[in-house]
Amino acid sequence: MVATLVAVPVTVAVAGFTFAKLAPDTPAAAPSPTATSARPQSTAPVEMAAPALATRPATVCRALMSQLPPSVRDLAQRPVTAGAEQNAAYGDPALTVACGGAEPAVPATGDVWTINKVCWYAAEEADATVLTTVDRETAVRVTVPRAYEQPLQWIAPFADAVVASVPSAGDTPAGCTG
């Protein structure tokens, strides 16, 4: 009993001394924000075009917009200037989703990627990668700014919404399997 009464305070004192010696003298610098780390994001509307859509694509696009998540990773959804029934935007810089419009012409040697059962064609632009579905009744285009690395990893939540709401066209380019 006496040994316990002596051992416990000595152990606490040694632990406190050890902790004080191992703690850094100066706090580590805070990590700088990256495109995927939490940071203040603009809530201003994102400038997007809203071309007129025929009845069927308009219906499909409204269904798609209703299936999109409120956020993707740590990017919150933002309002758009036009066509909320066919456009969506996330984060700052804005990652955008546009429904409707023409499918891209996929070159014979162009790479197509199947992500979550949706076939995407990736086109590189100066400031973004534009991924467009090439196997759906209505084309869906996701623009991933260069600030977000590995653009194919950003489209999985959108691919899930596409599968749930945009019917397959039946025809798929060579290299597309789902």
C-alpha cells in the first residue's frame, strides 16, 4: 500500500517531466491551404451558360440536378448565374457540371475512361480538364480546374448521379466498358 502511494506520484511526475521535454519549443507552422483543404469558399454565383434544351434533355437534366450531392469532398455547392435546372457548381475555383449539349467528337486514338459505370472522354484545356459523358442519352460535362489534382477522382459522385438519372445511349465508343 505504501509502495503504491509513493509510486503513483513519482510516475506522474516523471511523465510530466518527459512530456515537457518532448514538447516542441515553438509551435509548428500551420499548413497552407490547398485545393482540397478546408478554407473559405466563395458563395457568389458561378457564371455559366444555359442553352435552350429540347423537352427530353431538359427533363433528364432536371432529374440529374436533383441527384447531385450538396457537396463534393469539401467543396460546397454554389449557385449558378443561369440554368440551375441544367448547371451546378462546387467550390472555389468552381468545379462545374453542365447537362445537355453535344457529345464531344472522340478521336480514334482518344482515351475514354469508365468511372462508376459511366464512360467519360477527357479533354485538356489551358486551365481545366473537361470530362464529358459519351455513352449517355444526354451529355454531361464536368469541368475540373487545374487547382484540383487528379481530375478523374473528382467525378465519381457525379458518375453516381448520372447512372441514377441519365439513361444510357446504348452505343459506347471502343474502350468503354461498364
